[in-house]
Amino acid sequence: MKLLSIVVPCYNEQEVLPMFYDKITEVMQGMKKESPELDYEVVFINDGSKDKTLEGLRKYARLDERIRYISFTRNFGKEAGMFAGLEAAKGDYVVVMDADLQHPPEFLPQMYSYVSSGEYDCATTRRVNRDGESKIRSAFARTFYKLMNKISQTEIVDGAQDYRFMTRQMVDSILSMREYNRFSKGIFSWVGYRVKYIEYKNVERAAGTTAWSFWSLFKYSLEGIIAFSTAPLAIASLLGIISCAIAFIMAVVIIVQKLTIGIDTSGYPTIVCLILLFGGLQLFTTGILGQYLAKTYMECKKRPVYLVQETEKDIDRQ
């Protein structure tokens, strides 16, 4: 028998949870008929939900022995949720997917066929459009992918999702990366392996609202840039060189004008402009250094990625 572990991070998913459970059960029962050697478990990660998500997970864990869950002490973020699910997964194959049904469970049989054949180590989905998103958000997303692929040696495919069907070997490789500041899109790509991309059109949430605001996505993108590229540090050095060059050129121009033409340069505006220019550049470059230092600081603390308050073992199965 082969075991498939389905890892599902959850944050305030009480509305969509019943739909997801019914759908994943339907799809997996169909897969078991086509592939009798396959069994499955579903590992839900309750990432500090403030609604009744945990009550729903308790209910399903009592009804279905294939349902497992881990409940955090607070909200640690989706990255921690995925990491916890991968650590808890027991399967020969592991798939990570969202509970909101934007990752269609109907792709699971196709993913299984690609990976179980031995031709690929991972099957994942790639959105070919961004229908339902605002134009500004879509534009920033495309810009992020272009920027990352230019400044980083780790290629991140535009539109690639966290919805991934992986072999145990690939999962173990991901778990070997114990960093606190995690950016899974980069980690999935960095570990390598043979990946099959399945293209599909964007799907709206089945219910509820997304927890990903524009600001949270922006911070997440900065996390990715800092985690997989040192280019901003080089940019800081380059800006310093450019600033010195500009200052030198301005000084030469002022001296030449004074000696040849006799033009008097107004002191106050020049000084103010120079102070603002170089002060701004210094703050900008210091900020870049501060971001890298902050990440190093958090890594040195060796704090756990997440803390568990409750699992399915803590409830009575009826």
C-alpha cells in the first residue's frame, strides 16, 4: 500500500471546510477505485484561526480516522503551517493544498499519475491568468516574478502555486532546510527535482474571504527577495558609488563655473539638496542592511517555526 498525505493549512476556514471535506473525500474515493494500492490521510493545520475552524476539525477527526489535525497556539503564518504539515505527514507521497478550493482537488489523480510513474518527482499547478484579482495586484505579482528571476539564481515560475504533489524524497529535502524565515516558493525551486507543471485558469474561493491583503503579499515578496538573493546588498553598494560620483561631478562643475565663468552658486539650496540626496541614500542602504541583519538575528535565536497546542490525539474518537 502507498499512502498519500494531504496537507491543508487553515486560517478562518469554517465556511469552506465542509465543502472541502466533501470534495476531497469524493476525489480520493474515486482515486482508490482506480488505484487500489493507494490510501490517504488529510492533515489539517489550524493556524490560530479565530472562527470555528478548530471545532470543525475536531468533528471531522471524530467521524473519519483518516483526518488528522494540528492546532497552533497562535497564528504563525502559512509558511509555518506548510512546514508543520510536511513534518507531520507520514505518506510516501505528500500534497500541499489550500482549503478554499482554489487548488482544485480534481487535479490529484493527474498529479498522482505523473509522480507515481517515476518520470517526475513533483507535479504542481501554474495559473495562466489572474482573473478575479485587481489589476494593481496582478501587475505587482508579475513584476515580482520578473525581478526575482533576474536577481536570484533560483528560478521561480510565474503563476506557480503551492499546490504540489511530491515524493517523500523531495519532502525530506525540503524539511532538511530548517530556516526560520521561510519562502516556500523559493525552497520548492531551490531543492530541484523533476517538476511537471499543469496549467489551469484561476479559480475563485468557494467561500469566505482571503487572509492575504496587498500589504501582506508585499511583505511576503520582500521575504522571498531577501531569502533568495543578495542583490539588494549589491544595489546598496552601487548606490554609494553613484552618489560619490555625482558629488564629485557636482563639485567639479561648481569649481569650473566659478573659475571660468564667474558664476556664484547659491549655497543654501545646494547644501539642502545634497543633504536630502545623500541622507536619503544612506537611510535607504542602511534599511537594506537592516533587513538582512534582522533575518540573521531571527535565525540566530533558533526559535521554533511553530508551537502546537492540540492535535487529533487529544480528543476522544467516538
